[in-house]
Amino acid sequence: MIDLRSDTVTKPSFAMRQAMAQAEVGDDVYGEDKTVRQLEETAAQMLGKEAGLFVTSGTQGNQVAILTHTRHGQEVIVDADAHVFYYEVGAMAALGGLQTRPLAGERGMMDIAAIEAAIRPDNIHFPETGLICLENTHNRAGGTVLPLSYMAAVHTLATRYHVPVHLDGARLFNAVVASGESAADYAATVDSVQFCLSKGLGAPVGSILVGSSAFIERARKWRKMLGGGMRQAGVIAAPGIIALTQMVERLAEDHARAKRLAEGLANIRGLTVDVDRVETNIVLVDVRDSGMPPEEFLTTLQQCGVLATSFGGTLMRFVTHVDVTDDHIDDAIAAAAFTTRMR
Ligand SMILES: *Cc1c(COP(=O)(O)O)cnc(C)c1O
């Protein structure tokens, strides 16, 4: 099977498994796991923030950040297709008692003037604007990169209104590699960043949250409340260190393969792909013109040995990652061509 459903499906490398076996561990709730500490410090340093926190998942990292930044009854400005709004089980409302203010975005970017208009003035009727969330790369927009200049513009605005900004950087390193900007430069435009070790970077488990020391101290307590205080977590932090220090540069290969996949799929009659939009490792494909119901497209493609995922309506998502080779891309294009001819 060529699994293009997500970059979360990667299996840990031999080097990662070796690191897991040899990891020095301790009770991390007592702050005694040296491997976890090393991962947190390495991550904070790479992102130019004071401190880091190893969390169980991207969702936990985002929600811990949101809980730490806000108070019940506040409002959060967020892109309407953002993961924190669309895919996190309504946690902002359920756990944070927050009201969301979703704004339509373009390639993952909310209009700066629209953000400013959405920031609540002081008025007895209004909730307080507690937070602005950004996402880079932007998953539902198709892995698009938010330019540093855009993030800096949001930062300037947010600073003027004293509103903190959280970055859902689940795939921040894809943005770093695609744009040539540094992770630290991106992180400098926001108050906190969550990024995933378990996606393109290839680790089996976990995400990192970074921010100021005071922020991370409070976030650590929220993580504990959510059940994310882990004990000898060095065994899962060890592959995270490899992910962070050895797996970033190779993301460029995933991007090149995604581009080639997009070009190949765009040449197939019945499939619509915006090739220009493929900036990183995600390819969105619309099967509407194939005349095939989306489920039938996916099951036929699966019978040809290729897995993709439904992205709502007639849209499909294909994601490249460390376990996908050049040959897999050729085979996936051939399988998609065959699938559309089954109609
Ligand atoms: C995957 C993802 C997350 C959540 O990560 P999990 O580890 O699956 O909880 C958050 N934001 C974005 C943009 C993602 O793609």
C-alpha cells in the first residue's frame, strides 16, 4: 500500500528505535527525565523561545496553549478552516469556555483589516478578544505557506491591541524549508508555537509547545490537568530529538514529490488540481469532473494500492512523507489514471 492519507502514518526509523531503547529516563512530572528536558530545550532554542513543553499531540499542544492564553468567556479570532476550529472536537468551547470568531481566509490567511475589525472594542455588550490563532503551513488550504511578512503584519496589529497570538505550526518546518525563513524568525512573530514531531519529521509520538518561561510554566499545569503529565517519557522524546535535529532538511524531498504528484494528477482527465497551490507536502484534488462519487474514487484507488483521504465533498487530500519514494509517486499517478478510467 502507498499510504498518502497523511504524514502522520510514518513509522519510526531504525535510528529512532535505537534511541528509544537507549534513552535515559526519569519521572518527567517530577522534572527528572533528562531526555524530555533535552528535547524541550533543543526545541526552544531552535525556535528562539525561552522554554518548551513536550505534549502528547498537536491537539493537546494547541489546546493547552489556548487555555493558557485565555479566560472563560473570551473570544478567539481564527481562520474558518483552521485545525483548532475545524478538527479539535470543539475543545475551545468545551474546555476553554471560549467563543470562536471564525473569519474566511485566503490560502490560510485572514485579511489583516478583517482581523482588526473583529478585535472587540471596550463595550459592556462585548466579549473580550483573548487570542488570535494562525496556522502555518495551512492544512485545509492545501499546505500553503504563510509568508513571514504576513505573520509580522498580524503581530504588529495584535501588539497594538494587546492580543496574544498562537501559531498552530503543526507543519511549521515544512513552511521553514519551503520559504527559506528560519523557525526562530517565524516564532518571533507570535507568543506561542505548537509544532508536531509526528508528522513530516517522522517521530512516532508527540508535539512541542514553546513560549516564554512564564507561559510554559502555566502551560505545564494545564497539560497536567488534561492528563498529559507523562512519566518516563524519554522513550518517546528520544526519537523526537532525532526528528528535530536530523529530519528537517529532507522535507524538501517531500515537497518536490508532492509537486510532481500534483502535476501528474493534473494531467488526468476528470481530476482538478491547483498545482500552483502545492507549496509543501499536501496535494488537494477535486474529483467532481470525473463523474465518480468521492467514496467510489477512494475505494477504487485503494484497490489499486493507493490510500488518500476525503477532505469533504469531492475534495481529496494526498500527503507525501518520509516513507514515500519517487517510485511511489509514479505508481500513485498511474493508479489515479486507472481509477478515473473505471468510470
Ligand atoms: C495534525 C494537525 C494538528 C493536530 O495534531 P494531532 O497530533 O493529530 O493532534 C493540529 N494542527 C494542524 C494544522 C494539523 O495538521
